[in-house]
Amino acid sequence: MSELQIMRITTPEGREEEIKVITILRKPDDGKEIILYTYDDEADDIDIYASILKKDSNGNLLDAITEKEDWLLVQKAIKELSE
């Protein structure tokens, strides 16, 4: 995997972490951003995580994906990335 951008985020629990951004999906209909990311891009099989990306005065916040439509978008993107 090529060099990934590092982003500092705040988790829903309030912890600050560094993640490695695989891609950010932007939904044109509502402007929502969904981020696909990992913590370790050096492993042979990386774990890919997905969250809603929210930006506010405190920085980048991650929130849970709850809508089926958003999960379908994530699944499609992961499939395309794996090909």
C-alpha cells in the first residue's frame, strides 16, 4: 500500500488518535463525509475501519455509521479498492 496521509482525530469516547487515511467518500446529496482508515498499513492484511467524519472547532471527530445507505457505499468502496 502506498504512503497514506496521517490524520489526528478524536474518537466518540474523547480519545485523540492518529489514523492513516485510505480514502474519504463524500456524499453529494447531503455533504456527509465517510472516512476509510487503518491504524497499521504495514501488515500483509490490513484492517479497514469506516466512520462518519465530522469537523468542528476541536478538530476531526469520528462518529458511528448508522444508515444502511452509508454502509452500502462503504462496501462498494472497499470492493473497488480490493480489485
